[in-house]
Amino acid sequence: MVGLVDCDNFFCSCERVFRPDLAKTPLVVLSNNDGCVVARSREVKAMGIPEGMPYYQMKEQYPDAGIVAFSSNYALYADMSARVISILRSEAPDVIQYSIDEAFLILDGMDNLDLHKWGEELCRKVQKCTGMPVSLGIAPTNTLAKMASKYAKKYPGYNKCCVIENEEQRRKALSLFPVGDVWGIGRRIRRKLEYVGVNTAYDFASLPKEYVRRRFHVTGERTWKELHGIPCIEIDGLDAVSKKTIVTSRSFPEMIRDLADLRGHVANYAARCALKLRRQNSVCALVTAFIQSNHFREDLEQYDGSGTYSFTTPTNTTNEIVASAMTILEHIFRKGIFYKRAGVMVAGISTANVIQPDLFEYDAERRKRFSEISAAIDKINSRLGADTVMLGAQQYRERSEDGKSIKFVNAIRRAMKSPDYSTSLGALTVS
């Protein structure tokens, strides 16, 4: 049997753990630069506010709804996710974290237990220890477990845990489940299925296997088998396989024309990529940087610029990756353009344990020094908070209105960000 734990309204729940006064208050979490709604509490969903709605439109259309908005607090969300996962690992034989708010539980050897009772106790323990409400679905396959978790979340009668363990339960679950909500069936396949009268998961599972394979290929056949209780979809967790490409990109709070102002943003994105490489014990051979104008401003000149730098010896040091991104930026920058977005991508990724150095250009002493600098930065930032220490190139500049002075600021607008309650001592106050 397999379990799927899903944190309920994860971002909003993280905020409510430390703000119990907002337990029943409509609440949303916003994207970078406080642009769009990316997470909604149950109360907000009931109002019909869609995910992705621009924040300014929400304020205009729902001025008296009493909705509380938070900027994204990634440090808080990542830490709360880690706390939930640690509890799951202490209770289940094996855990595969699938996303920041979901994890699959491998329940081998637990057939002698009352899985529904065990699941209820697990959900209670997670909420008691972390404050995070979670739902659990248990079934013979990953797809059915996903389905069961949705039932557990939607219907209070399941007491946070839904188990599909026999044929009668499987048929009933399939017959009540919309085909478009089945894991692995996207919008395009859903439209094709609904066109031929397939509206529920049971309708899809009732189709001949040969027909499914012919129309929807191997992926569709695997979903069909999973709905029949035949495990055939393997799960790659967040830490199971290293990423083959890593991208960090953002839109700027305001449009930028000055090269010096762009440097801080691009340097920071490059440093983020380097950090992600080190976290998965990888190195990269290629760095690509890009800058883009504001495509929504048709009255302005449009421009997309990009370039790639190749390392003779793969690396993951912040110094080298930032320096390469700065070199690319110098070549692709064009004066007179109003830039709205930039990003950095690293590719040609391989394990850091086996590096083939260039015979003529490799400087072992220089690489060792850069590696030690990166390790020291990681250690300090891990203890004292992100960006406590950074390269000088990563600082962001903001000019005064008269243009005579410059101050360094955060590049991302997060005016409504909550404190880093669980990761920063400075966020704790004594009253």
C-alpha cells in the first residue's frame, strides 16, 4: 500500500501556525513582487477568487471582504515542510518527498495494521507537533492514493484519512471522481475524453486497455493501470535525482535601464544557481544569462538578449558562476531598453565527485580557494539567514529621486512578508 500526505492550503497554513488569530480569516499569499495570488485559504476559494488573479484586481473587486494578504516567505515554508517530513519519516517505513507540500509514504510491511486508524493518528501527530493540517490518502497505487487524499481533504467524515483497499471502495471512488482531476490527465486529454462521453475516473477505467494505449500512448495506459490497482508509476522525489538544468529568474519590481542596476539582479540569480548546484553535489559546464524587456509595454522598444558561457572545467563555486554571468551580461546589454525580467540557467550538470579538469587551464589552487569561499558563505548563511554574506556584485542599487545618492535594497518587493519565525532568532520577540 502507498500513502500520499498533502498539507492543506500549505502556504496559508504556514502563516496561520504563527498567527492563530487568522484561523478563520480569508487569507492569500502572493507571488514574487506581490504580483498575483498563488495560495488561497478555504474562505477565499469560497468567494470564487481564482489562483493567479493579480493582487490589484483582487483589492479592487473585493474591497470589503476583509482578506489578509502575505508576501511569499520561502524560508518559513521550506522549514515548515522539513518539519512535517521529519515527522512522517519517524512514522512510515519509507518517505519520498514529492513537492514542498506533498510526500508519498511506502507502507510495506504494515498490512497487519488498521491503516485508517494509523493514518488518523499520523495526521493528528503532524498537526499537534507542527500546527500544520494534513490529509492522507492510502491505496494500492500512487494514482489511487492521490485520489484518496483529495477525498480526505474534501470530506470531514474521513477524519483526514481516506483508505481505498478493496474493489468496492475502488469502484465507488472512481465513479465519483471527475476525470479531469485524475493525476496524469491534463487539460488536453480531459477535453478528448469528455468529447467521447468519459466524465469520471470510472468511465476512463472502463475503456478497453488497447483503446487507451492507442489514443493516449504509454502515459495514458499507465494511468489506466494505476486506476485498476496495478502499480506502474514510479515516483522521483525532490532529492531522488539531481536536476539536469537549474534556472533562477525573476521580474523586477520596476523597469530597469541602467547596466549597473541589472548587475545586482543577475549576480544574485547566478549565486542562487551555484547554491542549488552545491546542495545537490553537482557542477555545471554551461551558464546562460538572459534579459528581457517589458512585453506588455507595446509603446516601448522590445528586446530579448541571451548568451552562454562554457567552462573548460565544470564548477559550482559562486565566484566563477557569478563572474561568467557578469561577462555574458556585458555582451548582451543594450542601452535605451527598459528591462523587466532577467535570469540565469546552468546546464551541463554532472556530479561534483568526478570532475575532469582541463589539462592546460585548470588552476587547482584557485579552484580550492573559490570552493572554500563558497563553503564559508553557505555555512554562515545557513546559521544566520539567507544573504547574510554575499558577493559585492549581488547588491541591488536604488537611486534617490534626485539621482545624487544610491542605497542598497532587496530586489524583490515583499511588503507584506511575515517574520522568519522558525529560522531566525531576530524574529522572536518577548512580550
